[in-house]
Amino acid sequence: MKQPRIFVLLLFFLSGLLTTTTANAEPPEVAVSIRPLYFLVQDLMQDIGQPELILTSQQSPHHDQIKPSQLRNINQADIVFWIGSAMESNLQKTIRNLPKNIEAYPLISSAGLHILHFSETEHRHGNHAHPENTDPHIWLDSQNAIQMARTITEILIKHDPENKAGYQHNLNWLQKKISDAQAKIQKELAPLKTTPVLALHNAWQYFAHRFELQTYQGINADGLENLGAKSYLRLKRDIEKNKYRCIIAGPETNYKKAQQLISDSNTHLILLDPLGNDLSDDAGYEQFMLHITAQLKHCLDR
């Protein structure tokens, strides 16, 4: 009579052990290419796991080579999130050669994105051209960020169904944070919608479209470096006539040359980083967007 009872108790013990093991299953190892995506993934994995940022603040996603330590981190991941080859061209070969057990997801393929294109035949970064004129700076549209967050959540749940409730809770919380930030930005920039602004690298048209900056213009070339002499002189004349209130330079802009460009005008020059490399790793996406807004508003208000 005792043997069946012992057997039942053993089954109960093993069942409890299995349940405990499943509940405490390890979350996936996640590598993320650039900081704006890292902000999103970090919030979505809050209290569950910690993603790894691939590119440093000193690396351009367009042409700087991947370091051996970064390659090791990528190969140890279960999931790699990146924008796609139109953005991180330095990752393209690495991701193409990843083992089949690693899922590399280009978030530019997310459903529901608002995709913009460059007006020129191609948009170059040195020897790199964006295919089909696609503007890959999709994260600078806050609605695109929400769509990407939904895609990221789906992929995380697919790899880690035991933590589905946690991922879904984090997504709901993140969507609200981004929506609240978007409403605040719209309110702050509303009086400045018709204030002329020029970007020396056309990375900001998603931001301009989302927040209706009606007189935004961007140079469809690799900053000032690939701007021909005639185009440069024409631009300088426009600036001297105070056509623009604010000019946006980026981390790769020749800042001295940009200062010379505005030297005989009342135009203000501002340095904005579309990758958020001037923020700490523990910042959130909404902080990133509000940080950009505060800097731009200060430039336009002067």
C-alpha cells in the first residue's frame, strides 16, 4: 500500500521541480545595434533581462569596423536587433554569416512603419549608398518607435514565452511613456512649426514629419564633405540672407566648416546626435526624444 503513495509523492515532487525550473527559465541573450533601439529593448526587458549594446558611441554604424569583442557578443546572442543594411552597413556581412540558431531581425521590416525616402538618386555615406533611397532613420518618428517596440515584444515572447506577461506589461508601460512624450513634444514645437531649420545631414526628416516642422530642409549628402563648391556657395548666400533660424550639425559634421558657413549671418548652429550617444545607457527612448526637442527648441527660440 505504501509504494503507490510514495510514487504519487515522487511525481508531485518532480512536477513541482519542473514547474519551478520553467518559471525561472533564463531570458534570451539579446544584442542591439544602436543606442535608440537599445533604449527600447532595455525598457521592454526591464525586470526580465539585460540587452547588450553592440556599437560604441565612437563608432559610425555606416562604415566603422566591428571589433572582435563585439563580434563575440553578437555570436553569443540568441537575438540581434538592428535597423537593417540601409543603416548599419558595417554589420551586414556579420549578420549574414551568423549561425542559424541566432535570429537577427531588421526592425525596418516591422509592420506599420511610416517609411520616408530621400529625394536624390542615392544618399551616400562615403562609399555607402542607401538602397532604393530609403531613409533608415526610422526611430526618429515616435510612432515608428511604438511599432518597433511591438515587433520586439513579439520576438522576445517567441523566444521566451514564460515571461510573456512581463514583456506585455513593459510594452504597455513603454507605449504610454512614448505617447505622453509625443504629446509634450507636439505642444512644445507647435509655435515653431514654420521656423526655418536646415540639417547639414538629412537625418531628421522623420522627426520633422512627425512634429510638422513645415520649413525643415536637409542636405541629401554626407554633410558638408560631399557638397560641391557651387552648392556650398549657394547655401552660404542663403544663410547670409538669414533664410534659416537654426542649422543642425551632426557628430560627423566638420564643425569648423559649419561655423564658417554661418559666420556672416544671424543663424544659430546646434549639434544634435540622432543616435543619442550624448545620453547615458540607462536613458529611455522618451528621454532621448525630449532631449532632442529641448536642444532644438532652444536653437529655434533664440
